[in-house]
Amino acid sequence: MKNALRPGLKLVIFDCDGVLIDSEGPSCRATAGFARSLGLNISDEEGLARFAGKALPQVVKELEAELGHPLPPGTHTKMRDNLVRLMKEGTEPVAGAVPLLEALAARHVPVRVGSNSSMAEMEAKFGFTGMDRLLPEARIHSAADMGFPKPDPAVYLHGAEVEGVRPEETVVIEDSDTGAEAARRAGMSCILLRPASHPLPGFWPVEGFVRVEHLDEVMPLLEGALARK
């Protein structure tokens, strides 16, 4: 595959769900189940298509629009607490995620996480899987807790700012259209983790964007694009 990443990259920012942690499916199925409890006809499969990559406040707004009335205050907090419990009961890293993080650490490449999940959710996920040894809390950023969920680029721009690098020196690893759009708005490169059988975002192609089907493909791409030290 041709390397479409911009050269001179100095920072890698990972999305969490579906990129580092295999939690997108369970989380979306739990959310679909909650929607059905409200009387909405949303299957688990539709839930994955609709809710993947979205912050819980966004999901609540969508459900309220479909219901035609507001949900009780604090609904998204209760949903978050339920997801935290779910993640503490068991979750797994995405295949290839730990070796990729270890390879980046061995090369002294700075890594951060920018996710629509809350900090509480990510602490549960990384703690259960043991990935917190590779991802200290200071390098984890929650767009939901910031109040600017993706596709707003704020969480990615914040990660680059605190690292002291420019957006064009940053590559984001994403799996959702919402997250890829945030990377596009931020002016960053993006590696989209997605099977070839699944459609690409409507704005594709974009300079500096490339698709991979497995995280094992990421390090060879980065080798040719990382800034020389």
C-alpha cells in the first residue's frame, strides 16, 4: 500500500474504542438495549452503525429527538456508569494494539489518546487490560469530559498542543467516521482502521489519510513518515 501519510510526523494520537480497546461492539449493543428499553426499535446491528464513535451526550440527544421528549436529567451519566461496570467485567485490547504501543515506546515516539469516552470509562478499560502501563493518565484526553466531543477537533488539537507539536506533525489512528472527521478538521494525518468491505467516509480521499485493515500495518507506514531525530 502506498504511504499517504504526511512526512515529518512527531506525535501519534490514538482513539480508544475500536482502536485500542475492543469495546465498540459491547458499548453500542448496550446502548441499543437501553434504547429498546425506552420503546425504540433499534437492533444491536443498527446500534453499532448509529452510535459508534459518538459521545454519550450526543447519543442522548439523538434518542430524545427520536422519542420526541427529553430524557431525565443525568441520563448520560447513568449510561456512562453502566458502561464503566461493563468494561470492568471484561474487555480486550484490539488485536495488535499492545505490540504497536510497545514498538512506538521503543522508538521513543510520543503517544496520546483522544477519545469520546469519559476518563472513568477509559480508566476502567485500560486498567482491566493492563494497558495503563503504556498509557499514563496524563497522556489520555476525553473529548466528552472537555465538553467538545468529536467530530469537534478540540481533543486532538489539545493533545498536540500539550505535546508541543503542530497539527500537521500529528497522525491520528481512528476507526469511526466521526473521529476521522475530527482529524480532518484538525488538519492532521489519519490512519483509518477499517475492513476493506466497509465503506469509507463520505469525505474520502483526503491528503494524509490512509486506510489499514489491521494494526500490524501501522508501524511500517509510520516508519517512512516519522520525523528524523
